[in-house]
Amino acid sequence: MTRRAVLKTLIGAGAAVTTAGGVYGFFDERHAIGLTEVVLPVSGLPAELAGIKIGLLTDVHRSDWVSADDVDRGVQLLMAAKPDLIVLGGDYVTWGERSFVSPSAEALAPLNAPHGVFAILGNHDDDHDMPAALAARRIAVLKDARTTLSIRNHDVTLAGIRFWTRRARDIASVIGNATGTVILLAHDPRRLPEAASLKIPLVLSGHTHGGQVVLPVLGPVAAEKFPVIYGTARQGETTLFVSRGLGTVYVPVRVNCPPEVAVLTLTPAKSR
């Protein structure tokens, strides 16, 4: 595709991408994948678990616009950080595009961590082909399911919910009688109120892309829909982290919102 053809695509995509910032967002910023390192306070975290690192990679959206090279850069950054555990937050393709299901899973296959690699599904993922492709690469997929890990002689339960699992009682049924530290993997950060009502100490999410296009003065257009568009939020005893993710959707542009993979270091929250 020629540069001229790409510029025509940008113009057709909308006003935000016809600006100089939009052109930069297409040719440069959407490929400028970085590593974000955050310390997250977790209520009730045993002192022995302080310092464990969770790698979070989400919203790959593998497509004609998000290449294997883009995903590979994110994978390499995450592996270089040596997390104890890796979580994949969903939306591996866009609109369930079948031709990219296997390439997306294959690009993520090199991921590994001492306590495993676990995935949930997003609203763009189908319910069969995508989880099968991930499972074939030895990535465990949690579809309204939980698993309990033993880390430093303490139980850590990962509870992964589908995008459409929204009611507190349905989330509670996934968690069941889980013991130890519970981490909810929810593609959509709007599950924060339900998690708080269930006293789940930590929620990891994506979905928002950090706004993807963050306009000067106006900020991210989608911000009003979510408890936080990017980064951390806290409600009651529940901490939420939302990643900007790796790929793009709707328009192949990022403006003032570079893609990321994240490494989250857990620490006990101070009592209030």
C-alpha cells in the first residue's frame, strides 16, 4: 500500500485522523509500544506476596493494521521484564476475524512465566476458535472459570469472566469459595462496582485502549463510559488497573495514547 493510499484512508476515517497528529498517530505512535511499570496496592495481600509481578497484555486486535511485528515487540518487552505471571486481557482479533485467529495466537505463543500464562476473551473474540487457538499454544483460557495458583506458599485465585458476564451474582458464582488472594480478570473495566460489592481485591482490565485518540483539551472521547479510561482506580477495598492495550480498532490511529504492555508489581494496601 502506498503512502498516498494510506493518507486517503486516514482522511476517510474521520476528522481526528486528518490532522498532523492523526498522520503521526498512524505512521508512528500506534507502533510505539512501550513497557508500563506500576505498583498496585492490593487489600489483604500477604506480606510474602509483596513484589510479585504480573504481566498484562491486552487488546491485540491482530489485523491488516496490527502486524505480527507489532505483537512481537510487545511480547519481547514483556518477556524482558520477567514477570512471575502473565495475563492476556482479550480482543485478540477484531470482530472475530477468523483469518487472524491463528496468527494472533501464534504471535503470543512465546510468552511464558514461572506461574503460567492465562487468558480471557473480549467482546471481539468468538467463543470457540480463539480459545482453541490459544489453548493449542498452551495458554490457559478462563471462560467464566477460575484457577488457584500456589505462589510463595500462598493461594492466588485468578477468576476470568466473559465480557457478557456482568451481574454480581454471576461473578460470585465464578469466584465460588475461592481462597487466598482473588484477582478478577474482566475485559471490561465497568465491572468495578460489582467487584467492589464482592470485596474482590484486584481487577485487571483492558477494552478502552486508553481512549486510543486523546484530543487536546477534550481528552478521550470514551472516558465518560468507564470508571477510569486508563491506569488505576479504587472503589472500597477493590483496586482496578486498566491497560491501554496493544492494538487499535475502528481507525488505525493512536494520538496521545501510545500502545503498551504492563508489568504490575503487587504490594499490600495500607489500611484505611
